Amino acid sequence: MKNITLRVEGMSCGHCVNAVEGALKEVGASGKVNLESKSVAVEYDESKVSLEKIKEAIEDQGYDVV
């Protein structure tokens, strides 16, 4: 399993947390959002999902991965 922390702009509330964490689950990753630091700690299996796919899933929810 690989762990990475991504900076995500546009998150501000519980709905944002649920949207990002839910999007990660849909692509086969898991994540924990930290609203204060505007980041998400992601754990994923590189053989099952790419980092690009993870970023795309977050951006599809309306947030910017920077």
C-alpha cells in the first residue's frame, strides 16, 4: 500500500469531507480529509488504482488538487 498526502483546495465543510472521502472509496482508495490543512491523506494500492485516477476522482467532485 502507498500513502500520499494531497493538497486539495475548495473544501470547507462536512459535505466536502464526505464527497472527497466517498470519491476515493469509489476508485478503490481510502482517505482522511483534514479541513484545517486543506489536505487529504490517501492510502491506495498502486496495482489497482493510479494516482492520476485518484486526483481525477477528487476533481470530479469540484475540488482542485494542487
